[in-house]
Amino acid sequence: MIEDNPADARLIKESIQDTHDNFHLDWKERLSAGILFLEETYVDAILVDLNLSDSRGLETFTKINEKFSEKPIIVLTGLNDKELAYRAVREGAQDYLIKGEVDGRLLGRCIRYSIERKKNEIALLKSNQSEQASRAQYKQVVSMISDIVWRYDVNAKGEPVGSYISPVADRMLGLPDGTIGDSFDKYFSYVHPDDLPALQKMLAEGIQKLEKDKTAEYRLQKAGGTTLWVRSSGSAYREADGQVKAFGTTSEITERKQADEALRESEAKYRLLVENLNEGIWMIDEKAVTTFVNPRMAKMLGYTKEEMLGKHLFSFMDKQGVQIATQKLALRQQGIGEQHDFEFMHRDGTRIYARLETSPLLDIVGNYRGALAGVQDITENRRSEEALRETKEYLDKLISYANAPIIVWDPQRRITRFNAAFERLTGYKAEEVLSNDLSMLFPEASRADSLRKIESSLQGEQWVSVEIPVLKKNGEERIILWNSANIYAESGKLPAIIAQGQDITDLKRTADALQLANRKLQLLSSITRHDILNQITVLQLYLELAKDHSIDTSSIDYLEKLESATKEIQRHVEFTRQYEKPKAVKPTWQTVSGAILKASSGKLPVRDECSGLYLYADPMLEKVFSNLMDNTIRHGERATLVHTYYRTLGDDITIIWEDDGIGIPEDEKKKIFLQGFGRNTGFGLFLCKESLSITGIEIKETGTYGEGARFEITVPYGMWRTIKPDKG
């Protein structure tokens, strides 16, 4: 064997041992050394690689065939050198083997058949050249070998004058002995119809041109209908009398053809898979030169496959990448594969972040021959991670430096975030409370109630302005107005609850003091009103007595005017009884629809569209809508329906009360809210405006006279909220 690749030589040696044919293999690395060895040593067959260090291509076969044509020569070839191997066979090589695809069974059969075919060729040649050779001996020789031996003679005019086909043809085709005989016409009848024209043409041209070592591969159809592949090889020469004799052998190659076809199918499937993978595939040789990329890999970097082939790995990265890649290649050369992330440079100059699954490529003796990598583009993932990191940093800073106290805890009530404002509020440092139970921040007396509210938040209840006392580090209690929200992951799990607080302790104290003062004023007003009403009762009694005892008409007139003035004073005093209670009760959150429903009960029908709307208003909100309903009934004249709804205007909302009555004249729209205006003293609408103004709510009339009254109640931001109605 002449082979310059130690790995391939070792593979052939191991395959020789698997043949169990007692073959002995001698190995030379150079053609010159092989020729010297063959000149001094007898061998049965020659295995030769066509691409050696001192000879390349078909010239390698020509040189060794010229010196040792009597020896069967078998060509060793790689996957990319098949055409070269075919040419060598046409020039006289007995067969070819694909390195890397050789097993002991195929190798042994190839060597045995090659030796037999060569012996047959030599025997046939000697038989034709020797006039003394016995035809019987010739037939006996050729019938003993496994290949078909044939001869075809034509005269000087090109007319057939003789032929011979060995009996092996019958056995090969599964026919009774003597079926084919020496008839080429019968033999050709078993050649596949698609292959016959080319075979006949090649035989005719070979005879005409006296070609040597001509070969052809074609199909035969056996008697049972199965197909087998054969290869015929032959030569033609002209004798002195002008006759041309063509002779050769035909050997079955079905097994090799099937192996070749299986290999092609495997290669096609592998290539189809690799070409259509959504993952990049990149192969380099031992010098880090690109030998293969699939379309996905080329597209990933903005190139075509052809543009990447032959380029060094370092051509697709920056200087820092070259340094990292150099270290990684050193690991590959040590036979170490790994998964790692890497930055490549796109053709347009942008960075491509990739995740590589790399493996070294080693030959049979363990020498490094290159590397293979599966490449996944993770650029978008990296950008998303970077954006997420930046967002997290922004939110962390937002929480950390917010002026409002912010706290975060997990479903187990462990505190996970505690910003600087909360530190200032409680006197605790973040590290003193983080990972501790939230209950440490609540006074013992109200702790159970506070924890109940915490548990309700875990069930999905959102706090809206809930007051929870907080215990400072120094033992002082502060009242905090809380807003909270549950934070859900994409999976639907609840990893955290966040709450923002506002210290309303001082505000509560002021409100309590104001409420105490109001109670005192209410008591004083009640006592004073009681005394005044008692005196008015006395005054009315004396006026009545004076009228009964007076006979002077003018005096009676004066007394009646005094009586009217007294009743007016009484009404004003009675009004203070209504108006003092709202001053003494603090505003609360109230449902608008509820107040409208109570105010309109048993009166005109109302089409209400304010469901889910809440106002932070004076407790007299119900009386506001009651007064509006009374106004509609008293002055609407023809009113039959009230429509209530709301609309947003910036951060504010406007509640609209519309009726289908006669409406209010333009010159009275502002006057109706003045105390004492109108036919019924104006106390109702005046009271509406005053009670609403306590929380900054305004009311005005915007209807069109003749079409109905329209009252607009404008509620500022912070004094209203909407909650989705419970459909359960």
C-alpha cells in the first residue's frame, strides 16, 4: 500500500485484519519508496492513493501501471476524488475504494476479485497470443473464476467472425448452463434496455479505435426479474491478418453499487438536514480556514456561503474576539469541546451574539483536523436581556429615590424592598428589615387587624387608601394611608406585593382637633338655637294675644308683619339645624349610583349610568341628588325622566343630571344657587353647592331653556375613582 496519510493507512490496516484472509500488508508513504519496494519484492496486489506528497492525480496511477502492469492495482480515493478514481479504472485499475467507507468484508472481496480478474486477463492474453494454447485448457481456466470472460473478433471489414462468453454468465444471470453460449446477442438481451445502446456503442468504438482497458458499468436483468450491476473491462488489438480481437472480463459490482447509493442517499439526507437547519453550522480545518457553512450560518453574518468558504475564522470578529477565539482553538486542538457565547461581526459592522456548541474534529489516530460548531443567534435575546436589565435598574432607582415610602414583600410576608423614604419614616435601615416578617412594622394593638388586611391583599384584593398604623424604631406610632398592588408573573404566580404609603398622622390629628371643635360648636349652636326658638315661641304667643285684643285695624296690620318677620327668623334658625351636621362629619368615599337611587326612590324614574363611580364627598351627597330631584319635580313642570351619567375631562370627571322638563331661564342659571333666591327660599340648591364645595366639587346648570334642566357636577382628580362592578 502506498498512502501518505497515517490515519488512512491505519484504517486500511485494521480493515485488512478484519478480512480473515491472511493478507500481509506492507506500507510506504511516498510513490518513489513504493516503486523501489515493488522492484525488489513480490506482491499480489497494489493499493495506491492517487494524491501523494511526491505525485498527484492520474499521473500516480500511470507511473506505477507502466512498471507493474501485471499486478492488479486498486485505487484509494476520498469522497471528493470519485471522478479521478473512475478515470483510473478506465485506464486499467482493477477497482477503487473510498477511504473512510471501507470495511473488512468489502476490502477482502475487492482484493480477491482484483487478483482473480488480473490473473484471468493475463491468462486470456497469453492464450490469444500463443498458437499452441489449448482451447480446452482456456475454457477450463476461465470457468473456474467468478468473473465472466469474453472475447469478440471482427475481420478487417468489421464483420463479426467469432466470439466467446464463459459459462459464468449463465450462473450470474441464474440461467441453465449453455443458455447464453457464445452469443453476444443473447447476452445483450439481458442488458437493461436503458443501458444497452451505450454499451454497444462503447464496444464498437473500442474495436474501431483499438482502445485499451476500456470499462463500462451497466445493469443486467436476471431470469427471476432482479437487477444486478456489473462492470466490464476490456482491450482490443489487431493481428497481422487484420483481424481485431477484443477481450475482457465482466464482474458483478451490485454490492458496491448499493453501498455507493446508500452513501449518496445518506449524504443527500445529511446535506438536506444541514442546509435547512434553523441553526448555523460552521466547519473549519486545522488552520481555522472555513471549509463548510450552511445557508443559515452565512445569512446570520450577512454573507453567502461562497463568500465565507476559504476565509479564516478570524475574518468574522474584532481584535478582542480574535484573542478569545485563539484561546478557544487551543482547547479544540487538545480535543476539548464546549458550549460558550461569542460575539461575531456582521458584514454591516453590527455585532451578532451567538451561542456555540463546539466539537473538535480528530482523525483515527487522534490528530486535530479542525472543528465543527452549531451556532445559535441569540442577538435578540441579549438585547432583550439588556433592555430588561436597564429597565430593572431604572425601576430600582425609581423605587429607591422616590419621596413616597415604598415597600415590597413576598407571599410569605418577607420584606424584599425598603426604600430610603421608608427608612426616614420608620427610622429603620433597609438591612434591618429585609427578609424579616412584615409584622415587625405594626404596633401590637393593631397588628392582627393589619395582618388581616395583608392576607386579603394576597387573595387579590387591591387596597385603596387603607389606613394602617406603622411602628417606628423608637416606638412612635404613625398612621399611614396605603395603596397596594399585586405583582403577577407571566405564569400567573404572585411573587410580590408592592405598597406605597403616605404619612397622614399630622393630618389625622388636625382632623380630630377640627372634629372636636365642630362638636363643641354644634353643641353651642344647638343650645343657642334652642334658646332662640324658645324666645320666638314666646314672641309668637304674645303677638297672637296682641292681635286678639287689638281693635285698631292699622295695629293688626303691624302685628301681622311682625308675625311674618318672626316666622322668617324661625326658618333661618331651623336651617342652621340642617347645615350644622355636615360640618361635624368628615367626607367619605360614597357610591354615586347608591346616592342617586336613595334620593330618587318613589319619585321620577332615573336612567342611571354611573355604576362603579365613587366620590370622596360630604355625607350630604345623597341630599344633593335629593334636592336636584325636588328641583326637577317642583320646577320641571312636564318632567317625566331623569338621566344621569359621567364623562372624563383630563384628570377630572363631570357627572351630568339631565331631565326632560321645561328647564331654567338663562338669566337665572347663576342665581338659583344663591341663598334665598326663588319661590322656595333657594335653600336646596344653595345647600347643594356649599356641601359639594367642601371637597372641591363644583356644580353648575348648563341646560337649554325649553328642553330641560342639565346640572354638571365637576369632580377634581383625587376625589373620584372607578371600581369595576362585581358581576357575581
